[in-house]
Amino acid sequence: MANAIYSGLVQRLLRVPPAIYVFLILLIILSISRPHMLNVNVMGIFIRQVVPLGILVLAQQLVMRVNSIDLSGGGVILLINYLISSSVFPGAPLWFFVPMALMIGTGIGLFNGYMVSKRRVSAVIVTLAVSIILIGLVQFLSSGKPPGDVPSIFSDIYNTKFWSIPTPVLFWVFLSVLMALFLARTVFGRYVSSVGANAQAAHFSGVPVERTVILAHTLAGLIAGIAALVQTASIAVGSVRVGLDLPILAVAATILGGVVFGRGEGGVSGPFFGVLSFALLFVVMTTFGIDDPGKLMAQGMIILLAAIFYGVRTAKS
Amino acid sequence: MSNISKAFGGSVALDSVSLELKPGTVHALMGENGAGKSTLMKILAGVHQPDSGEIRKNGEKLVIPRPKDALDLGISTVFQELSLLSNLSIAENMFLGREPITLFGTIDYAVMEQQTIEALQELGLTLDPSTLVSQLSIAERQFVEIAHGIKADAAVFILDEPTAALNAADVAVLNKHIARLRDAGKAIVYISHRMDEIFENCDTVTVLKDGQLVGTRPLADMTPDSLIAMMVGRELAHLFPERSTEVGEAVLDVKDFKLEAGSQPFSLKLCRGEILALAGLEGQGQQKFLRSLIGQFVPAGGVALIKGQSLKLPVAPSAGVRQLQALGVGYVPEDRKEEGLFLGLSISHNITIGLHSAHSALSFAKDYLKNITDTMASMNVKAAGITAPVHSLSGGNQQKILLGRYLAADVDVLFIEEPTRGVDIGAKSEIYKLLRSFAEGGGAVLVLSRETIELIGLCDRIYVVHDNTIVSEMRAEEATEHKILDAALSA
């Protein structure tokens, strides 16, 4: 009987996404080593830095729930950043750039979805190829030189605060809640979990499998467009290298958050904490004087540990 | 095996069960799903370890820590679940883990393929050993699996539902080999839900119920009725419900349908109030016809009307199931685990997904609580709750959930491939009653099944399919297995 209670407890603990544990551990480390940093102002700045990643994670988890993947986010962010910061559209207002970004993202997502679902091309290959093409396109257009400045309205909005919380952070929380409601309350959410669990069975239950995958990719593209806008606002200048590591970090944070291919048990909050863990990780490592190479290795280790954790869990169930 | 007990978590799967196998006999192991048959055999095969009790062979105490050790001890198993790797060839599957090696340390494909050909030939199969398993039919896979198990030079053979995916002709081949093994002095354990096979093949029967031993009897003293009574603990007077007498208008009207370019055209009608069967040997076109209605097979020509509306042939594969659903037709696929259920998701998700799929993706998802509880109650599903994952249910309850999804979606026509595959006899009877009351409520059912007895007992009318066309039509009450086989083969 004690054994049953014990194994029940272990089961329950294993069901918590690893991101929560990582987040708590980092929080404890930080509160011991640098307790003065744990206030709204400092943490707000740090979390604000990972908001583009956090938004892209919303896109990544959506496609991963239907057993797909989207690595094109890097190219999308780079292209949109270039179009806003270069002189292609001189003096264009905000109301022009925002719909433009959303349309580019949506279009690329639609293309990805069509290729993956209808043409049955591997999602990794399609989205990676799209990203490489977009990166090449930007390098061609800019001839390798960094483009100009981002219109100041972007950074003006980016630097606002409500109740001493940075607006981008609030925006990210808002989008996450929206995504959680969308998945929990719409028929599309049921389609997504069905296709992820068993695409064949989904087909025989009348779920439009192809359309679901296309819609998931299209929405992911739209969200990547939003992430591109926030990323562009955050750096305020154009760059030919911006956002290239974001897609793989997004995959990592999603897995860390308990959303593995075809399985969405971590919910939306799991990957949310996955992103927060990365934010804290950067802070902790910076305070300990560890540079980018060390950070990269730590990121890799976390991805690896999350994968091992899931291996243990699958064996148990 | 004596006094074997085994519990998983809190539930007792086996409670002090003993079993004695004698050389030169075929020993039937029977019981409803969840009675503990598979668990007992998995202990003998080294997959599970018993909590208590012991296993002796020729008086010697055995410990079987791993499946490989069971093979070394002369215990060979063909499991119910298809366990072949579909991306490997037949030969690679047969020799998995013990591949013959050449002088240079590479795999000796020549020896492997030659021995595979021989093993398959013993079962009367002429398959190319380099064929990928993914390209085989389910029956062929089952045969490869059997060849895999039988090939090993063992003293004890465990056949766990070897015929679940086989048709009558294949079963006859298998029976011949079982007799051969018996005559060679082997001890064989035979697990099956099919009565006719048990009486044809076996000498002794052991019945389990709820993890406990009911008894072991020589089959010569038993009748099918007394065996069923032993299994369910009561006489099952009517396994099949009464047939209906009234039929309404046609809901499926097929004319001049040609499956292949060279095959004979055929016509058929399915009417309200009736249960109709497509019978015959396996793979003669029954499934091809049914799947051509959802676009998974491209027929050569013909007309299919559903409730007076003509289906555009060939049907688009991605829209086929939804198109039928919009017309009030449910399509219940054959393979419950691969094509039917979301095993890791909850009962409620599995039931309601059919209801959800009638709505557009961006609409609000209702909870359909009443539909779920009504379905669970009317189908007598035994489960911990509606949030329990479907893989935690027994085979019979899983099948009920699958049917429940289509019934809950308020269809009035059902196309069913294998209504009771791998389901115990109690659940079978319940499913038959459900289908009959569905038909009596104005519904219509078209059934395929490998179990001819089931088709005869359940249905009102039977079309015999052979060589991609319908060769005969008969009233089910006049049909026998012999007549159906005769009609198929004399065509």
C-alpha cells in the first residue's frame, strides 16, 4: 500500500513539466546568490528580453502538438526585421508595418503547412529550407551590410510599462492566455490533440487532418510575424543576424515545458515556464560571469536532460 | 505452473492459478478478456515475473527472467499483438537479434533468406523473404509471426490468438501445423475466442475467470454451450439477438460497381432496419469496396447512392470520411488501436471527437457531458471515469467506446469492419444487441468480419464476395459456413 502511494506520488511529480523544476532551482540559486536582483524592475527587464522567444514558443508548441515542427521562425524574423529597418519602405507608419509583418508570417506559415500536409514533405526539411532561403534573400538585399534604424515608435512602445511591468511581458502573458483558451475551448483544440495522438484515428473520426495541420502551421506563421515585430522593437536597429537561434531555443523551451511531439500534456503554461527558465538561466550565468559559449553548452545540457526525463517517463507509463 | 499469482499495481491479474501442460497435447486456454490468459502466458514467456508460485519443466524448477531465456528453455511464443517491425524485411524480422554471421562478421543474408523461405514454405507461404513487412496484409504478417514462433526448435509453444486476423482458409493451414507439432510430441497452448477452432484443435481446456482458475477439463466431455457457461459463469442462451423482419427504404444503393478494371460489376442494396454482411474468404474485395466509399481505394467504375445522393467516384481521400458523416453514415475502421482510438487520450475525448468534427474548427467546443454519460450507460462501459485514458480499458470496452463514438454522433447508417475483433464473448453479445437495436431504431448496418459465424448469427442478409465481385446472396437464417465457402469457391 505504501508502495502504491509512493508510486502515485512519483507519477504525479513526473507529470509536472521539467520546466517548472528548472525554474524553481534557478530561482533558488538566484535568491541565495543575488537576492537583491529579485525585484519587479530587474526581473522585468530580464524577462522582457525573452519575450520574442516566448511568443515564438507559442507557435512552436502549436505545430509540435500536431507532430510537426517549424524551424522557419529565424528567417521570418530576419526578413521582417530587414523590411522594417531598411529603406525599402522609407517613412512608412506603424499601421503599415504591423499588417505587413503579420501577412508575411501568415503567408510563410501557409506555405509550410501546405508543403507538410498536402505534399507530405518532411517538416524539418521544408521549414529549414524556407528559413535558409529567407536568410539568403535578406543577405542578398542588404549585400551583407547591416540595414538602418527601426522607426522610433517601435522602441517607444517597447519601453512602456504598466504597473511597473514592461508592456512586452504583459503582451506575452496575454497571448499565452489567448492560446490556452483557444486550445481548450475550440473545436480546433480537439482536432489538434486528436491529430497529435493518432492521425489515422483522427481521420476515421472525421477530423479534417490535412486542414488541421495547415491551420496549425498558418497560425504558427502568424505568431512568428508577431514575434518578429517584438524582436525588431527590442533591438531597435536592423541586423542581418537577428533571431537566428530563436527557432531551436523555441523547440528546447517547448520540450522542457512538457509539450513533446504529438503530446500536449504540459499545456501552455509548461512551455511558458520553459521560456522563463531560459530567462533566469541567462541571468544566473551572467551573474556568475559565464559567457556565450558556456551559455550555449548549458542550453544543450538542458535540452538533453529534458529528453532523458521524458524517456524515463515514457518507460514508466 | 503451480499457484501462480501476479498483481499489477493494485489489481490482481492472477490469483494462485495452476496449469499443467503435457507433451503431445493441444491445451486451450479460455476466458473473457481480462481473465488473465495473456498474463499467465507472458509469465511463461519471461515477459512478466510472477509475484508467487513456481514453474517446473520435467520436474525441474525454472526461473525465466527475460523473453530470451524462455526461448533458450524451449518455450516459444506467438503473441496476440503483431510484434513485427514493419520497416524491416521478412527475413530480417525472423532473425532479429540472432542474425547469422559470415566469415567477415557481416550479416549472412543468403543463409537468412534461405532459411526464411523454408520456414514460410512449411506454412504453405510463397513470400519473397526480402519483402518489407509493411507491404504485407495483416493475415500475411500474422503468418510470418507464426513462422517466427514455430521455427524455433522448442518443446512448448504458446499461440496467443494466432487466428484473430486470419480467414477460414488460412486457419485450416495453421490447424494442420498445430496437428503436426502435436504429433511431434510438443506441448501447445492455444488461446482463441473462436469456439470452432477450440473444438477442432484442442484436447484439453483450462478456463480462467477474473484471474482465477475455473477448471481444467478434457474437451471430449464438453459442448460449446457448456464451455461458454464455464467462461461466463452462466448459460448464454442467446449470443445473438433476434433478427428483424421489417426493412425500410434503401440507404445505400450500389449499381454496376467495378472494383478492378477486369472484375465483374456488381450491385447491392442496404435498407433501413437491416444488418447486411459481406462474407467470403479474406481479401476478396470486401474491404476494397467499403474503403472505396471513403476514398481509400479507387474503383474502376460504377454508381453508389447514399440516401439517394450520388457519391462522386473516386472519392477524395482526405474528405471521404467527413462526406459520409455529413450524410449520417459512420465508418468504423478495422484496426481499433491504429485507426480507431486515441489510446492515450480520455474516454470523453474519444467519444466526443465525432461530434466535434461536425463543426468548423474555429467554433466553440461544447462539453457534451450528457452524450458521454448516455453513451457509457447505454453501452455498459466499465471504466474508472470519463477522464480515464482508453488504453486502461479492456478490449471489449475499447471496442464499445469506438462504436459509441459513431452512435453518439447520431448517424443512422454504420459501415463496420470487424465489429468484435479481439473482444471477449460477453462483450460480443452486448455489441450484437447494440447493433440490432440500432437497426431496429431505423438504422442500417453493413458489416465485414473474418468470423463467418458472427456474420451468420448477427446479420439478416449476406452477400458472398469472391474475386472482387458478389457471387451470391442469401438469407442469413439459411446460411451456414459451409454454404458460404461453397458459394465463394464454386463461383
